[in-house]
Amino acid sequence: MAFSATGWATIAASKRGSAPAIYSYTSADAKAAVTGANYFNSLSDSLSVGDVIYHFDSNTPTATWSVVISNSGGTVDVSAGTAIGVT
């Protein structure tokens, strides 16, 4: 699957300093797809290392916290994520 801006929202973003931003993303894509290589490349101009992404898989449903671990040359990589119980 591919990233869709429809489910993307900024939760908190630092206007000063280098504090990480927090984003929320809802999609029918599974954790493996969202945390896979290059999924968030279209957001490379907006994401910074250390930013946190909360992903809700509306298909399963499951939730995951991930952290941006690299962003270089338009290629974004996020951590494998930590599952959050939704039951």
C-alpha cells in the first residue's frame, strides 16, 4: 500500500528549538507496511529524526508508535514500532 495524506494529522509540533513533532496516521495499511522502507518518503520535507508517529490500522484494528530514525535525500526510515493494545 502507499501513504495517503487523508489519514495524516499533526498532533504537536515545536515552533522553537528542536523538540520532536508528534503525528497521527490512520489507514487500512498493516504495521509491516507502514514501518517498511520508504513508506513516508513523500513527507521527507516535513519529518525529522526523532519525530513520533502514532499509526492506527483501521482494518485490523491495531495501533503502533514509531520514531523517525533517519531522513536523508528524500528517504525516510522509521523504527519497527511498539504495539499498543486496543482491546
